[in-house]
Amino acid sequence: MPPPDGQESHFHEPYNSLQTGTVIAFGTTYLIATLFLAFRYFQAFKLIKKIEIDLIIITMSYGVALIYFVTMVNLMDYGWGKHMWNVNLEDLMEFNKGLLINTLTYLICPCITKMAILSVLYQINPATMCRYLVVAATVAIFAYTLTLCIITGGPCNPLHAGTTVCLENVALSQAVLNIASDFAVIAIPIPTIHGLHFSTKQKVTVGCLLALGSGVIICSIARLPYVLLLGKTTDTTYTEAILGVWSFIEVNLGIICACAMQFKRLIAIYLPRLSLFSSRSPSPTKLTAGTPVNRFQPQNIGGQHSY
């Protein structure tokens, strides 16, 4: 691609501000995700004495996020974050080779995180209808992720010529479906929360805590305009890098939120003033690691819940 007027091509320049910012964005958010995951493992081993299924799934997502970053750094050597006129044809071919695994890891990571969140929702409410909704959401998310991965590795494979538009359509489809599934995950526990024997304040607190797992939807929506921009720009390698910064934040924020929504035990013991039940009358019994978890029973739901 020829440079615009007043610009010159520089094929071997060092990392620019966008590439450096990408590394900083990932490093910062991944460090926070690491701390939150460490808190979950502390809670698992020290407080509740068991490793919950969602923690195992989140750990998988954490590993995939790291692979996603490694593939991104590799792409930087071949033009990721550079303007197209600073990328030669040889580097662009190598860029396309690395783009496949990079795209696949991004598609997979949010899916895994949502599986962790849905596993929590499945355990919270034993009512048949609620569990049907959780299973339906799980199947739908898995199905569209698998479909997009197959399309990306097949007809939209970046190693094939003329697949740019196809990949842009995959990116747009994934962004829209990702946002829609986040809304679905937020909506699923609403009937459960409505039926609780809690005050309005406590219901709002529970709702916010459960919705925290899908708090990443804010980042997903903020990322959408850059997905739309991909189809309108010829400076693809640079625009994709801007999109990549939001993707990193989205992936790591998803891990952070999925961990935080299960901090109930940690908060109840070490930050009791922030506990869900802090608005109740004080109890002479002090919470310790051995104190049983509070339980509640909703109205007309047909099952007991633990949270």
C-alpha cells in the first residue's frame, strides 16, 4: 500500500505508541485478573475447602487469554499496530499466517468465561425452568462460537486470498452475538432474585453481584464501533490493533468479573461491612472460615438456593 501524501514507508521501525500501549493494556488488566484469580484460589483452599467448577473453567480462560496475547505480540513483528504502508508484502504474508490462531483464541476465550458464569447460575437456582434457560444459553453460546471458529478456519481462513471481507463479517457477527449473550446471562437470574425473601436493597445487591459476571458487556459495546470500522478502512493492520486493545481489555475484564461474582465468602469474612447481609441486625457470632454459608429460599420458585 503506498503511503499517503506527506508520509514515507518505514518497514523496520521499532514499536510505535499503539503497539506499546497494547502491551501495557494487556499487562495491566492481566495482572488484575491474576490477582482476582489468586483470591479465588485462596477462597477455595482456605475458606470453602473445595475448588468449584467455575474456578476450573475460569483458569482455562485465563490460560487462553495468555495464548491470545502471545499470538498478538508475534503479529506485531509482522505489522500488527503499524500502518499498512509500513508493512511489506513478505511481512503481510507472515501476518496472515499468525492471524488464524490469534482470531481463534479470541473467539474461544469469551465463550469459556461465559461457561464459568453460567455454571454458577446453574448451581444457584435448582428450579427446572431456570436450569433449562441456563442450559439453553450454554448450548447457544457454544454453538455460535463453534460455528464461527469453523468458518474462520475454513472459508474465512486468512491464508486464503480474498477472505478479508469474510473475516470482517465473522468479527461483526461475534461482536453482536457476544453482546446479545451477555444480556441473556444478565437476564437469567432476574426471576430468582425477584422471588427472594430479601429487602429491596439486598435484592439489588444480589442482582448487581450476579450481573457483575457480565459487566464486560460495557467493553463489548465500546469495542463494536471499531469492528464496524474494519469494513470501511484500508489501513487494516492499524485498525485491527486498536480493536485488539479493546479485545484484550474485554477478555481480561471478563475473567475479573467472573472471579468477582463469587467473592461472597471472602467478603463476608474479611470485609463484613460489604457483605450482602450487612443490613441485617448485628449477630454476636463472628464469621470465620468454618462458618456455614448463608442460605436463602425464594418465594414460589420451587427450590432452595445458596449464595
